[in-house]
Amino acid sequence: MNVRGILAIYKFEMARTGRTLMQSIVSPVLSTCLYFIVFGAAIGSRITEVDGVSYGSFIVPGLIMLSLLTQSVSNASFGIYFPRFSGTIYEILSAPVSYLEIVIGYAGAAATKSVILGTIILATAGFFVDLHVAHPFVMAGFLILTSVTFSLLGFIIGIWADGFEKLQIVPLLVITPLTFLGGTFYSIDMLPPIWQKISLLNPVVYLVSGFRWAFYDKGDVSIVASFVMSMVFLGICLALIAWIFRTGYRLKD
């Protein structure tokens, strides 16, 4: 394992965060604060509790997950797309680093940024609502697992995209809608029975539910189902990345 090569890629990507601090950290935190103000204060005054939890506290895990998913994908996709766009990807591919080490460097940096962002949002939420984390280790585990998984998805999107506009298609048209419909601001138990069953087809439901269970010991689905779905999605992303490097898809054109 070329640790020095991994660290070189990792440090370069982390340094980019410092140069784009407003976009990478400040903007998502401010957006989440607005969600707290609009949904927590305005709607929360009408919906007092959900499953015995105050509405403002109830939406915290969903809002963290919303930022986590979108930022993980965006950071990882741009991180690998820009070397392809500038042509420096060939220098990386010809360097004495394996495909695995390249993925660890890029996806690891994107996941680290997301974990930092999620931690900041969690701390910020404490200024708006009373927070209680029933299972802190499970919460941290889901935070890291989700960040890594969606950073790998972002890496795949960055390889697939052949233009800057395509980098935004999946986050804007797929991930964000699925997150909003995945129980971020409500419990799927509040839906009619038919829509509850349809919601279970949304993979984000399992991520949000598992993360919320870590806070309040309550979720829309069991914690086991949430963990299994997270691991399945992680396995799919790893399989796709293995196929990309084995075939040279969009890397050797």
C-alpha cells in the first residue's frame, strides 16, 4: 500500500476545501440553519411532536443526512472530474499508485469533508433545539458509513460526467428529491398505507431512519434493515468502481 501516494491525493483534496470554504462548509451550514428557522419554527409551531419527539428535534437527523448526501456526492464528483477535465488524470494513472489507492485518496477526502460538515451542523442544531443522542456510536457509524458510500457514488458520477452540468444532474434531480421524500421532514407513518409501502422503495428512507434511530431510538424501519441497505449500497458502489478501473471506462479515452 502506497501510503505516501494516498496522503498526497488526500492532502491536495483537503487543501481545496480551504480554498472553497464558503462553498464547502459555510453555505451548507447556512442553508441548514434556514431549514431550522422555516421548518422548525414555522411548521414546528403547528406540529408539536412526531413519535413523542418535538418537531424541531425530529428533523435534525434528516437535515444532517440531506447535507451529508448532497455534499458527499458533490465533493467527490468534482474532485475526480477536474483532473479529467484538465488532463492531469493521466499523470495520476501513470504514477506508482494503484486504483484502490486513488479511490481511497479521493473518496476519503470527500468523506472527511462530509463528516466535518455533519459534525458542524449537529453542533449548530444545538442552538435551535434540544438534542439527545441515544446511541452515539451508532450515530457516528452511520455518519461515516453514509459519507463513505455517497463519496464513492460521487466518484462514479465524476467518472461518468462529460461536462460540468452533468455533475449536478444526479444530486439535484435524484438525490435531493429522494431525500425530501425519504422522511427528512416527516415520518412515513404519517402517510396513507399505500404511500408508506411506496416510500419503502426509496433507499434514502433506510438511511434517514437508521440515523434518526441513533438519536431517538425510533425509526420508520428497523435499524437492522437500515444497516443492511447501507451495506448493499456500499457494495454496489464498490462493484461499479472496480468495473470502471478494470475496463478503463472514461479514463483511457
